[in-house]
Amino acid sequence: MVRVREITERLRPRLRTFLDQKGRELFDVTRGLLPDQETEAPPRFLPYYDNVPLAHDDRSRILAYEHRRLVGRPTVLVDGFAVGF
């Protein structure tokens, strides 16, 4: 079985890397466009059981701790953060 870490290491020369606020390494494609840091993310509607809140290891990046039990419900994101359920 091939592991994600093995694949990531194999692709590393072709990926752009960043560190998040907690020092974790993030990966992106090298030719991907990067918006200006002041650019806000557009509002998004996430349907029931959308992968975005379900798959995040650290949901605090998009969801306040007090709303953690609402994961799996339809969600509205504004500037990348959950503001409505």
C-alpha cells in the first residue's frame, strides 16, 4: 500500500511548500496562481457532509470550537471561515 507521505516525498521537487501558523508544512502546485495576501476568499455554501469541514485535521482553521458539533451540516463560509449553518 502506498502512503500519502511517500507520494508527497516523490512529488516534492515539483511542489511549492509553505508553513502554516503552527509551523506545519503545506503543499501546492508550483505553477498555481497565488492571490494577493489581502484578497478575501469568496463566500461559499457547503452542502451536507461536504469534505471541507469533515477532512480538516485542524478544523479551527475554518470552524470555531463552539460549533464543532455542527460539522456535517450545510455551512456558509465567508473569507474561509464558517459563519452560518
